[in-house]
Amino acid sequence: MTNIIMFTGKGGVGKTTMSVATALHHAGIGKTLLISTDPSGSLSEIFARPLSSKVHTVAVNLDAVELSRKLVLDLWREKFADDIYTVLSSFLPVGREIIDYLEGAPGIEDEFMLDYLLTMAESGEYRAIIWDTAPTVTTLNLLFVQQMFYSHLTQAHKLYFKMKKVFNNVDPLALINRWRSLTERIIDLLRTDTCAWVVANPEHLAVEQAFNIADSFDGFGIEVQGFILNKVLPAEFCQDHPFWQAKYTAQQKCREKMQQRADTRPVKEIPELIGSIQIEGFLREVAGLLHPGR
């Protein structure tokens, strides 16, 4: 199974930067896929090409895609719409427009976003998948929906046997079992083949959220490998101005708190770097800081 490395954290802390830098590093070892599920993701801007319609090769050994809601729902229609319509139309007088209605149900795109991740992992095409996630709340909802959906499908078994006589020559149990198996495989993928790095800036709120995320991931069963503290001000740049000296002092307090609370988990520090986010230069430098000597 392909290894999946996810980057998560509060919005604006640098998840995409860390994801791209890590993807560039892994592409130097073997074929790598970079996936963004952040609705405000910037992969297309970084690689200067549209990445929201399909997988594109963006560098040697590196493919990338931004999973837009439209792309995910198009894949959902292709994979499941016919089965759903067959079951519903067997006992309800509905036309194909019922699929349009169901497509708008909350959580549908979240569920099949993870189906896409599973499909790419099981393809055997990639040595590693680097996952640039949405901000904290959306990512945690993604995991919650997964557990809720599995519980729902378990209850659907019982409901089916109560309503079995209602269906006309169609057995929905096969579809229920198919979805249940899919959900089991996704949860197993997240718990056994996925690890996470939590990204934060050296600010109080971002650090607190980082530890809340780590606790939630621990509860779900996803391994948190460590933390990344991004945009740490170098001391030598802050000595000659009261504002920057005060900011540096505040950052150091947050840095010390993260080091203490991280316990045995590593904390990787990335200094405030100058320059635009480009592959050569800035992102290669971040990759070297995240993976020194490798």
C-alpha cells in the first residue's frame, strides 16, 4: 500500500508550502502524488497550470491534483449514480433527477473525496501520496463523516430486512455492502497507512489548535508523526527594532510551549523565509529544512 502523509493545521499556517516541499523531496525517491483537498488551495498557482480537472504531471516523478467539489461529484456520479437510481426507482416513482437532489446532500463530497484517495493509494502507481488538507474544522468533519457513514450503513442492514418486501426485483443489500466495504477500507487506510504532520505558526491560537488536532487524530487512530513550526523569526533580524524584538519574544514563548507539550514527538522549525513560493529556490529550501541530509 502507498504511504500517505497528510499536512493539517489552522488555515494560513503554511500547509500547502510544507506539502509541496515534501512532495518534491519524495519525488526524488520515487513516483509521488500531491493531492489538495483545500477549497482555497493554491497548487494551480504554484505550478502555474490548472489542476482541478484531473491529475497532471508537474515535475519529474511528481503528479498533482486539486480535488474540487465538482471533480469529486463527477466521480461520484460515474461510480455510484446508476446503482443508487436503480435501488430508489424500484420502490419510488422517481426519475434521474433524484441524483441531482442527492448530490446536494451534506457530506457527499467529503465521503467520496476519501474514496478518491483510497483509489489512488490502491492503484499501486505511487510510492507516496502527499495530502494537503483543508483547514482544521473541515478535515476533522471529514473524519467524523466517515465514522458516521459507517454507522449509518450498519443500521441500513437492519432497515433493509424490515423493508425487504417493498423492493421490486432489486436487492439493495449488494449496494449497502459495497459502500460498507468501501468505508471500512477508507478507515483502515487512514489508520494503518496514513501519518500526519500538524503545521502551526509560532502564535498562541495556532499552537493550541495544533495540539487539539493532534488529540483528535489520536482519538481517530491516525498517527501524528510530529509538528512543524513555520515562520519562526531569526533572532539576528529582530535585535534592532522594538516591534520585531517584541514579536520575537512572543514567538519564543510559543516555541517553548510547543517543544514542551510535543513530548516525544519531533518539532521541525522553518524560519521566516524571503521570496515568492516557487519550486526552485524557496520550496527546495523548505524541502531541505524538512528533510536535512536526505
